[in-house]
Amino acid sequence: MAGIYIHIPFCRKACHYCNFHFSVSQKLLPQTINAMAHEMILRRDYLNEKIETVYFGGGTPSLLHPDDINLLMDKMFSIFDVVPDAEITLEANPDDITAQKLLFWKSAGINRLSIGTQSFSEADLQWMNRAHNAQQAYKSIELAVQTGFSNISTDFIYGTPDLTNEQWLQNLETAHELNIPHLSCYALTVEPNTALKKMIDLQKKEDVDAEKQSIQFELLMQWAADKGYEHYEISNFAKPGFRSRHNSSYWQGKQYLGLGPSAHSFNGNTRQWNISNNALYIESINKNIVPFEKEELSSTQKINEYLMTALRTNEGIVLHHLELLSGKEITAGIIKDANRFIRQHLLERKNDALILTSKGKLFADGIAADLFR
């Protein structure tokens, strides 16, 4: 089973922290959608497996006109073998969500919403330069539930300079009151070439506090455990039966096809990514050429990618799988290196797996890097 990711590179407004590829001008949106539908034809042989998940990401997919979604869905179902119970997710911003749109999305086959709430705090939303307000954040989720969407995820950002621990817990409590079954929670990251980075450099905004972020992550883990959410990946929490099947496929090393400007694809041996320029993407696709760069993964890269992604999940690094991937000698070396983290109570060995402890989750990337070959 494989997945399809569809990147919609358009937004109404630029959030200060975002470094994804997008444009706030929608002038090229119709041509981009047509080009993406044509890219499906050009890439029809990339995956030789059935499609079990589809993810409309961005950018802001919720700003698409119904005709755009119908075109992409119809073309996809006519070209690829999509299983009947496929998980089909659409990222939506609260300011885009209306009863009419929700009803259309359901009728079009969207069965999971990922709502970019980020916060229920008005001050926090203004600090991020989000397009919606706190009331829209709350009402959009209420409306989605009333329309019949039960599989809903919401994104939160923590560790912003003005977000207190009390406000952070209130955000989480509000999500619980709304009965949201899946939460994706990310520590604010200051990325290069973003408005936030420039403002921090000019001392117009306060920089992030790593210690504060660690405290809020620990509060999140404890709160989630108390409320019955499974912490199944470093940044993701789900009630039983509500894990993101699409994102889980990335962490499980499954194949996926990325469509649209800047979208990434993976077939098990190579990784490729489309050009991050809407006009050049359209021009190339219209010439029946997919504009991408490609990387052949070495055996060492495959091992390290597995270590990085598996360690972030609650299943951890499965040792028999690692041995199939790397051989007995390399696996033995990784286990030896892991013993230091076991002694520090950052890792634990459970049967056939190396799994991060709650304390270890604060240092996941560093631990993975130390295990790299």
C-alpha cells in the first residue's frame, strides 16, 4: 500500500514562521491545478501499489474551489488504484471553513480534516500572523463536527514567547472539550529565510526559549496521557483508532508520490522533489516533463532514515527489521551505542525494540544522530 501527497502552493496570508513553498498570489492557481492533474498522467507508473492514503497539504488546500477538488479527485481515481476505505485528508484553515464547504468536502470523498488551529489564544494568533481569529478556530471545529466529520486533527504550536504554561494547557483543554481525536503539536521553530527569523534578528520579536519549550512539551505529554491520547509519534497524539494513516506511512518507510510544486516522492530506493517554483512547474508540465531533482539512497542513508523515523514513534527501532536492513554487525554496533542512553534512562529496550522514554523524547533527534552509521 502506498500514499499520494498533493501540495497546494497557495495561501491567503503568509504566517511569520512558515518556510513551506507557497504563494499569496492566486493568479496561477487555475493553471497549477491543471498542471497537477496532468502530472498524475505523467507519473502514473511511479507507484506499483494500491493507494491507501491521500493527503491534500500546503499551502492552504481549503481555499480551493469545488471544481478544483473535483478535477483532482476525478483524475486521481481514474488513474490510480485507490482502495475503497482510503484515508483522504484535507488541510483546512479555520477562516475557510463554512457549512457549504464542509458538505461539499464530504460529498467529494474527503473523510479526514486537519485543521490549522495553531492556538485558541487571540494574542498568540496575532503574533503568528494567522489569517483567522480565536472565535473562528473554535467555531470551525464545532461546525465540522456538526456536519458529520468525526476524524478531525488539529495543529497546535507551543513554545511561542508569550504563551504561558497555563494558556498552553487551556488550548489543550479546549481541544478536549471539542472532542478532537487527533492532535499534532509542534514546538515553534525559527527557520531561515522566514519573516520571524528576520524580525528576531532585528530584535523586533523575542527569540524562542528552549527550556520553556521543553517544559511545555512535558506538560503536553502528561496531559495527553491523562486524557487517553496515545503518544504515537513525537509530535502526534491520537485517541484509539484515530492515528494519521498517511503520516504513519512516512514513518513506516512506505512508498508515496508527491504531486505539485515542491512535493517530494519516495519509491523505496530513491527520493525526488519537484521544483519549488509555480510558473516553472506549469511550464515544464505543459511540455510533458516533470521538473524534479533526484537522489539515490545509499544503504547507509536507508539505515539512518529508519533510525531517525522509527525512533520518533512509540514502536521504536525494531531490531529484527534493523538487522534485515543493515546486517548483524551494524545492528550489534547500534545496540552497543544505545546502551549509553539506556543507562541514562533516555532509551529502554522492550523485547525486540529500542524505545524512547518520556525523558528521552526531549532529545530524540540528538539520540538518533548518535546512533547514525
